Amino acid sequence: MRQLLGYERFDRPEMVGLINELYKDEWSLFTNYFCPTLKLKEKSKVNSRYVKLYESPKTPCQRLLDSEYITADAKKHLQEVYNALNPFTLKSKIEEKLRAIFATLRLPLL
């Protein structure tokens, strides 16, 4: 949450719906389909230091598509959703919703 919204204080009940909608719709799709992450593969101690070995960066969607534990139908569905998404459109919707959230944050309290 801090990565997206920062360290602001969100104490208005009307903001809960806006934030939940942002996370449920655009943010989860953007992070799961277009933001690669590193996964720790191995951690070993060499002398007094730890050496970490990471897998190649992949998105959570790519990790699922590479997995042998999910069905072909699930992989097909993931691929269809991925093909239907546009990261630039998602990013602009995220920014638009963030502007609305921060505009609500700046309204005077009654």
C-alpha cells in the first residue's frame, strides 16, 4: 500500500471504496501481469558473507504460465487476459484514480 499511496493518513471512510476499487481492478492487474519480480533461488554463506542467487525476473503471470501445477485451461485463461490488457491504459487509469483519491484527501473535514 505504501508503494502506491505513500505515507499519507487516510482517515475518511469515503476513501475506502476508492482505494479498494483501485487495488481490485487496475493495480492488481498491472502488478500481476506487467511488473517483474526477483525470486530468491539460493542463499549460501561464503566466509562471513551471504551470497544470494536469484532467478531471472518474471511477472507473477509468467511464473504461473511456466508452472506445471496449473491446468492448461487456467494457462489459456491467463494468456487471454494478458492479451486483452494494455499496460499504458492500466497505468493511466491508475493515475486517474490516484488523482481522485488525493483530491478527496485534500477536501476540508466537516
